[in-house]
Amino acid sequence: KGKRAFIAGVADDNGYGWAIAKSLAAAGAEILVGTWVPALNIFESSLRRGKFDESRILPDGSLMEITKVYPLDAVFDNPEDVPEEIKTNKRYAGSSNWTVQEAAECVKNDFGSIDVLVHSLANGPEVVKPLLETSRKGYLAAISASSYSYVSLLKHFLPIINPGKLPCGSSISLTYIASERIIPGYGGGMSSAKAALESDTRVLAFEAGRKKGIRVNTISAGPLRSRAAKAIGFIDMMIDYSSANAPLEKELSAAEVGNTAAFLASPLASAITGGVIYVDNGLNAMGVGV
Ligand code: NAI
């Protein structure tokens, strides 16, 4: 009870970030979200107009409250990093303080501290291209938005994450099994970006653990029909593949990932850190399709 979470990567009610926010809210946490600047207006106006009200319903019948929405672009660490074409871009002009460092400062000024940091964002401009056809620029962009963005978020938020008495302070990201097994179609360096994210989870668990007793884990989630996943283009096939081949034949719900995040953020998980936790109906355990 009484924890505060910052969830980076919520821009609608379809993705894992939203589901994690709901599970944390259901467990009593106060919810702050970081929303990608170009998606901010539509997200905030949809929230205000009640478009998400049905999805906001928590198990006890109350509606999830999002205390504050922060603009965020996790590929920029501070204002000096922002190129002119972004500064003058119409979609960025109405917002301010959206680099990672500034967002962390704003949260600190508004609330002082948080207990849970969630990274639920990824972007790979060439994701539909096979790795052999991926440009250096596309590959580095995937790593920047999907892997380094997490290093940067944790680095800038670490000073304001409460360590708690048990190792309570906790950080969670989302990964995908394409990091360790071949998933044709998950291209553009996104598989590489997830491999980096998982490796960084171990190193960051050590560094944040020794520094502040903060735990760092990543959830390897099964396929979900989110906005980002639809952009990759093969999500329906991956969902069908999973039902056909996973030990559990049911469709994965975002709430199952949300509930795992709530567990990982709780004292129930006080000895779990540096881990890749599979929430995928067991698909990762299969050696061949059936
Ligand atoms: P989503 O579309 O709900 O979330 C991705 C979010 O990232 C969006 O809100 C987007 O606005 C935001 N974003 C993109 N670039 C950004 C930037 N530079 N700065 C700040 N925000 C930015 O989609 P989904 O699928 O829920 O993705 C969340 C996480 O789950 C990602 O890490 C994804 O790779 C991971 N995941 C998704 C799976 C799926 O099947 N949907 C499977 C396994 C992992």
C-alpha cells in the first residue's frame, strides 16, 4: 500500500504498460505515466473524454486514477541531445521537459520519490526488415529506443527510487524471446535490442542492487495485439502459433503480465533480481512445435 510507480510507455489502453499500471493500481499504488511526446495529446484527450473508462475499471469496481501524465521521449537524455528538427517539430512544440533527465527532475519536484520504475517501450524503425537488410542507422535507433532508453531511465530515476526496508524498490522492463531464439519477422535489430536489454538487466541488477538495494528484472512476455505489435505485422500469426504450440493453449492476456509486474514490484519478490521472467503460457519451454 502507498507505493508510487512511474510507468514509461503508456499511450493507449491496449499495451502492456497500461495493464501493468492497472495491476499496480489494484495493489494500491499511485500511478504516474510517461507518454511518448507525439502520442501525448491524443492520449490525454482520450483519457479526459472518458474513452478509456471501461478499461480503467479495477477488480473492486473503482476506476484507475492516473495521477499525472509526463511527456517523455526516451531517446533523448537531456536538452543538449535534442536535434533542431525535433525541437521545431510541430508534435513536440507544445510540450516541454520531456527528455529523460528532465522527466526525472519533474517527478522529483512533484512527488519527491517513487518506489517502482517500469519501462514498457520499444521502437525499431526498420523492424519489418530482416537483419541482413537493416541499416546501421536503423539498428542503432532500435538499440537507442529499446535498450539504452532503459539504462538512461534507471540511471536518472535511481536517485529518487526508495530503497525500502525489504529490498522493495523495484524496476521492471519488457522483453521478447526473439533475444535468444530465432523469430523470423522480428527484424531491424529489435532482436539484438532485446538481447542487450536482457544482458543489461543482469548488470543493472548488480549495480542498482549494490548501490541501493533496488531490484531489476525483465518480463519476457508472450504475444499481445498492442499498437506496437500490430506495426510489426505478424502479431496474429504469433498469437495463433502460441495457442497451437504452448503448454497452455489459452490466449495470453495483458493482465497476466500486469499481475507478474505487480508481484515483482512487491515484497513477495524480495529475493528476485537480475531475472528474465517468462510470462508466455510456457511457450519458451518448447523445443519443437506440435
Ligand atoms: P505499446 O504500443 O503499448 O507500447 C510501446 C510504447 O512505447 C508506446 O506507448 C509508444 O508510444 C512508446 N514509445 C515508443 N518510442 C518511444 C520513445 N522514444 N520514448 C517514449 N516512449 C516511446 O506496445 P507493447 O507491445 O505493449 O510494448 C511494451 C513493451 O512490451 C515493449 O518493450 C515491447 O517490446 C514489449 N513486448 C511486447 C510484446 C507484444 O507482443 N506486444 C511481446 C513481448 C514484449
